[in-house]
Amino acid sequence: MPQTADIAIIGAGAAGLAASIFAAKTNPSLHIVLLDGAKTIGAKILVSGGGRCNVTNQKVTASDFHGNRKIIDRILRRFDEQATIQWFDSLGVPLKTENTGKLFPVSNKARTILNALLDECHRLAIPLLTQHSVQSISHEGNRFSIHHSQGCLQARQVILATGGRSLPKTGSNGSGWLLAQQLNHTVTATCPALVPLLLDDNFFHAHLSGISHDVMLTTRVKNRIIDRRTGSLLWTHVGISGPAVMDASRFWILATEQGDQPQIHLNCFSDSAPQEIEQWLIHAMSLPGNKTIHGLLTERLPNRVVTQFTQFLEPNLARTPVNHLPKTMRHNLVQILTNLSLPVIGSRGWNFAEVTAGGIPLTEINPSTMESKKVPGLYLIGELLDCDGRIGGYNFQWAWATGHLAGSHGALDTHREKSQKKE
Ligand SMILES: Cc1cc2nc3c(=O)[nH]c(=O)nc-3n(C[C@H](O)[C@H](O)[C@H](O)COP(=O)(O)OP(=O)(O)OC[C@H]3O[C@@H](n4cnc5c(N)ncnc54)[C@H](O)[C@@H]3O)c2cc1C
């Protein structure tokens, strides 16, 4: 077990693996040690993107993230999506772009990504110490003492890559924030993000379980819109999921945690405003024939969605001929289909969250290097920081970009420090 290192990287998730590879490539003579509390490495990479790992996106900009966008932009520019594509290509992993803009390994297997990263660490002879859970870090002079579950390691530089709290069974349990706080960093309020939401048991979601369709979701606090988005919603036995819901979840959760009472309104027609649906119904009522409400609505919505929504309003509504629809019922139908307040009672929490909202403020790091402004020689990267991306490969791009910056600059600084000592 090494007792000293030039650079200790704590956390061997996406960001930590990237940092160690870039540090070793920048200066192969450095002694780099990668520590992780988990028994097996890369559990989160393996489950990502439904087991396929959505590595990045064809277009990544700061507006795809929440946090200090000015700083996020500066960081992303230094290692962009093209750099990620080239880097994985150099590791023998070609990526393919799907029509959603998401990039995946051609193999369609997250295992290909993890193996490529681990093989590269092995090739660069970086010791990867599993079951080394770091409990405290102290900094004296220009040395860090890292106390972990198997002893103590001294290092000139530390790269903290311990993630947030999403999916804690993979090893990211929030302990990294405590380590950063020991070193004088602050941590903003944190909450699960990109997480499915729970609906009140009395609602009809369970009858729609497994159905997904395009919707528009609007989140409001005291009638003020705080988020609006279109995308796919998936009904589940306990509530709602799918990309649109996952992306919207942070707004509902953050507002709730701040003591507000946010409301999420559902428009089943992702591309039409209520007035347009009203006009569509009025037009349909003027046409000859005896098409039922069910027959009309299923032209644009899934069968079971129509059944549940109309039943919710009035049991016989589905069978009513369109041209017999009373005006008040038409109004109510438009209201429920385009502006239904969903009875959200909570989220599925950290065990189902893909990422963490909040973390160490980006103002506490130097965006050109990821070095701490408070402790020289300390670098902070990945999900640990107050930056979370939307669904689509953005969070991994953040991990690769911050890992690249910290690894290459940490290596250069250590090299400079060592050379100065020799002189
Ligand atoms: C189910 C799921 C699917 C996802 N899919 C995608 C996707 O397809 N595309 C995308 O862009 N993003 C996706 N994400 C998000 C993405 O996985 C994360 O943003 C990214 O992995 C964060 O990387 P990280 O290295 O910062 O943290 P993590 O991956 O969380 O790694 C942190 C590491 O630090 C270790 N650690 C923590 N504390 C300590 C300690 N005290 N001592 C030692 N080691 C410690 C942990 O064991 C862990 O290995 C998904 C997330 C989940 C949960």
C-alpha cells in the first residue's frame, strides 16, 4: 500500500478516472494514486443510459446545465464534446450519434466505456485502490494527509472526485462534501435531480403504467412559471417518469424544499395550447358523422390515456358523440387535457436520482484549472460541484471536462513544484 503520492485522486467514478488518465498522460513520471471506497469500480457508469452509457451530446452548451453558467461555459470550452469523441476514439471506443443528439458507444454497452477507462488506467500503471473510503483530509504546508479506511496517504495534490449523492449504493454517499468542508469549502443546499416523481395514490396514474407520450409540463410557484418543457412522459405505478419529468423534477423539489408549494401542470398535447385544442374540438363538432369523443381524442393521444382522462371527468364522456358535447363539458375537457394540475407528493429520492442539484459553489474554484481558490493543490471535479445537466449525456460531459482540466493542470503543477525543489 503506497504511503505517499504526488497526486491522490479520491473517487474513481467518471470524473476521477478521467482525471487520473489525463494526469498520468500529462506527466508519466508522477506517482498518481486513485482511491475509491467502493468494492467494485464503475457501478454508476454501468447502469447509465439504460446500460448503454450516454457519453455526451452532439451539442453541449452551458444552457444545458443549472448552476453558474458563465463559469460552466468557461470549463466546457476547454474540453468540449468533440474532445470527448476524439478521446474515446483514442481509447479504442468509437461513439455513434443517435437522432436525439445523444452519443453512445457503437457497441451499445456501457461496459465498453468502463473497460476502456480501466484498461487505460492499467496501461498507465495508475494504482487503483478499492475499498479505500476516505474519512478525513488535512492540509499542512504543501502536503495533504488523507486518512482512509486502510490507513493514511500523504500527497502533494488532491483531486476530489467523490460525486454527489445520487444512487448512493454505488458509493457516492455525499461524504465528499464533508471532506471539502473540512478544507474550508462551503456546500449549497443539495437535492436529488433527474428523478421520477410520486403522485397521490388516489390519482389514476397506476392504470396508465408503462405508457409514454409527448407532453408539455409547466411548473409554477404562486402562478409564476419557473419551468416549462416538452418531451416524453412515462406513467409509472407510483407516479411519472421519462425525460420531461426527470428534467422538471429539480424545479419542483427545490421549490418544495424552499417552503413553496409548486404545482406541475400537464398538457397532454406537447405542441398545442389550450385555445388550439378548444378550436380543434369546435371544428370536430361542426363536422357531419357521429364520431365519439374517444374516437376523436385517440387520433392524437394513446387509447388508455383517453380512457382514463375522460373517465376522470365523467364516466360516459368517452362514448358521447363529439357533436353532442355540451359547452361546459367541452371547457372542462380542454382544461383537464391541457392544464391538469398533477398531485405530486414527492420524488423517488436519492436511490432513483441520476444526479445531484447543488454542491460546492463554482465560485470557489478556478475555472481554468479546477483548483480550489481556498486550498492550493486541491482540485474539485464532477458531480461534487454545484452544477447539474439535463438528460442527454451532459452530466458525463461535465465529468470528462472537469476531470481533464484537473488532471492535466494538477500534473503540470506537481511537476513544476518538483522541479523548483530540485533547483
Ligand atoms: C441511473 C443513472 C443513469 C445515468 N445515466 C447517465 C447518462 O446516460 N449520461 C450522463 O451524462 N449521465 C448519466 N448519469 C449521471 C452520471 O452518471 C453522473 O453525473 C456521473 O457519473 C458523475 O461522475 P462523478 O465521477 O462526479 O461521480 P460518481 O460517478 O458518483 O463517482 C464518485 C466516486 O467516488 C467514490 N467515493 C465517494 N465518496 C468517497 C470517499 N469518501 N472515499 C473514497 N471514495 C469515495 C464513489 O465510490 C464513486 O466511485 C446517470 C446517473 C445515474 C444514477
